[in-house]
Amino acid sequence: MMELPDSVREIVLRNVIDTAPFPIGVYTGHKMKIVLANQCMIKTYGKGPNVIGTNYTEILPELENQKIFDQLREVLHTGKPYEAKNARVDIVVDGVLKPHYFNYNFTPIFGTQGEVYGVMNTAAEVTELNVARQQTIEIEKKLRLAIESSQLGTFEIDINKGIIAGSKRFINFFNLEKREFTLITLVNFIHEDDRALWLDAIKGVSDSGDFNCELRMIISKKLHWMRFSGTLSESDNKENTLVGIAQDITEQKKNAEELMQLVEQRTLELKRSNDDLKQFGHVISHDLKEPVRKVLLFSNILKDDIGNGPTPKISQYAEKINKSAARLTEMIDSILNYSSAGSPDLNEVVDLNYIIESIREDLEIKILEKHAIIEHSKFPVIRGSKILFHQLFYNLIANSLKFSRENFDSYIKIDHSIDTESLKIRVADNGIGIAAENSEKIFNVFERLHSKDAYEGTGLGLALCKKIVERHGGKMINVESESTGAIFEITLPATILK
């Protein structure tokens, strides 16, 4: 093979050094003049391309207090190489001092007389590896802290050898002293009725790789509940080793049992209360029906006896008695059905026109007293609870009559509008109205804006109205009005239309 000329060999050598994938530099003299630096080393310096011929101590003055210059001078002085592993080197890059990590070597370069005239610097940056390692360490610290603060103990079980190694907290669970003990020792703590559960969980690890069980354990003659969970280690040097955590859940079990007993007690009390309520509803309905039946019977006899006589007024009154009694019977049946079923049927066919007319008859005496006019548009047939919609409009109309103005004839207007999304109903009157600051307060249960001496009532009516509307998926508001009177707007979903 033909030997290359020195000049060619030098060019080849420089090309190899320059294209090497790791930093290479050569420094000479006490001031460590940079006589060679490949592209990787120039990039590592972070000081730009024009570094050849400058002193290493000048372009990287930030290394002065990091012992690196002392290491270089020691190599120049003694001729002994220096090696560093995972060493932190802080370098100013773009005006900012940033930490880097390197595996680097300072290798002496000898002259023909055996003297050291330079140092070759090679390096491999391992910043990312070290950052990852530090992050792993931090994660492990946080994990240990989390485990300690959560009262958890960690363990490793060598299934082949039957040896358990546990953390300090794990060992303290069993009042033991050694960090390692045998599986047999642990099994001896397990309640005899739960040992089969432990063995099944251990056997199941080979199939699923997971380990989970809750066991009763007798520790210092006291019953404890322990929860174990873990998985097979994926480490090559820990084959067939179960790694997991344990927790003393005695208090949790105790609290859960007490809570369950409380729930059972409250459920029993609620059932008894519901049964009493149903019985009460049945009794009330049954007791009310009897006198109503008699009213119907005798009103029919009275109507038949005088229907053709010269007493049209008595016949008219008898007719009203008959209608009121029939209406009361219908309401009693609704109450009975409601108390028996536990909740109203929200899918009944409801004719609001019939309901409003029925209320007009129920409140006939009050309407006459107030010289009231009730006007309503023709409503569509909808779906909902008859008894609840009756209660809704009864309360609203009765409320308007109650809060009418003195020396004024009452006027109540009920109208509606329909679009693709909703049915809107407005109930307006010419009464005393509602102050703006009370527009929300009126819907509170038992909220009264006036004294009992001024206006009778419990303050429950409007709160009940709002609940009924919301029960049907709607919304009810009090609309502020510049004119005298109150306006209530009810919005029901379009799906309620029959």
C-alpha cells in the first residue's frame, strides 16, 4: 500500500477530526491556546465560529471557578490524563449561563523530546441523560413522599423464595423489626377464614400479573383490615417478584359499616314515613269521600224534587252543590292516586281550558266579591299532571284575587303563545303588583311580603307554583311591569304539547 504524503495525511486527519460526531479540541501552552477545534466543539463552546487562535481561558471565563482550568493545567504539568463522568459544566450560551453535563477527557500531547506541549480535549455531552436521571430521582422522591403521606407501605415478594422485603411503614403494620421476613410469617397474621383468599390472589398473579385482595388480619390480638395491591416486576433481575403497596383500611371499613347501618336505618325510617303518608292519604281520601257522597245524594234528591217546581233559585243552588261535590270527588281521587303511586303521572292528557273553568267555578264566591273578570285564550291540550296543573292555576288565580286593589274591579288575563321550542303562558292582573326588589323573593318557601293581618296565606303558593313548573321541565319568572299589577310568565318545553 502506497504511503500518503504528510500533507495529505494531515488533511485527512483534520477532516476526520472536523466531522467527528463528538467534540474534539487541542490546547497548547499555559494559557491553553485553542489550536484545533472541530465543529462539535465549537458548537459546545457557544461563542461563535472564530475561536481558533484564542485562549481557552478567555472565551470561557465562566469555567474559572469550576476547577476545569486547574484540571487542564494539572495535565500540562504532570502529563497524566484526566477523566470526568457526568460532570456539570455551566457555559454561557447566548448571554445566559446554562448547565450542561459531559463525560470528558483531557489527554496530554507529547513532543519529540517527551515534553507535554498540549492537551487534547474530547467530550460527550450527556445533558439530556442527566436531566432525565434527575427527573427520575425527583419523581421517586415525590412518589415516596406521596406513599408516606397516604399511610401506605411498600413491599416486594420473591414468590420463588417465599421472602418479603418491606418498607418501614409496611413492617410497622405488623409490629415487626426486620425489613425482611418469610411469606409464612405474613400468612400467620391472616385471619384463618381469609387465608384461602390470599392464596388465590397469589396464584392468580401468574395468570394476570396483578395482585389485589382485602383481608382480615389479627395483629397484636386485634382485628385489622388490610388492602394489598401489586404487580409482577418487569425488571430482569427480579423475575417472579411481586411489587406492591399495602394499606391498613380498618377505619375505612368501620366507617363504611357504620354508614351502611345508618343508611339502612334511614331507609327503614323513610319507608315507614312513606307508608304512613300513603295510609294518611288513603284515610283522608276515604273520610272525605263519605260526606261528599252524602252531599251528592241529597243534592240530587233536592234537585229532582224541585226541578219542575216554581223554585228556580233553589234548583240553581242545588246544581252548584252538585257540581262542587263532583269536583271535590275528582280532587279526592287525584289525591288518593297521588299518595298511592308516590309521584304524579306527568303524562296525563291535560285540558287547561277545563282546568281554568273548573277553578272559575271553585272560586265563584271570591270572584263575585272582587267583581272579577277572568279572560283566557283557548289553550291546546298538553301532557302533564292534572292535579299539579290544577294546583298551579288555582294558586295563580287565587293569588291575583287576593292581592287585588281596593275599589277596583279585578281583571285577570291568561294567554299563551307557541313556537317550535316552547309553550309560553302569561298570567297578568291589575292588582297591587310586586316591587322589583321582591321579584325573586316571592318564590321562596313561606316568604311573605305582607302581614297576615293585611293578607291571609302561608307564603307557600308561589313557591309551589314554581316547583310544579320545574317538575314539568319548565321555568317560571315574575315579569316586571311598568303598569300596576303582577305578571307571571311560564315557559314549558314544546314536548309537553300533546
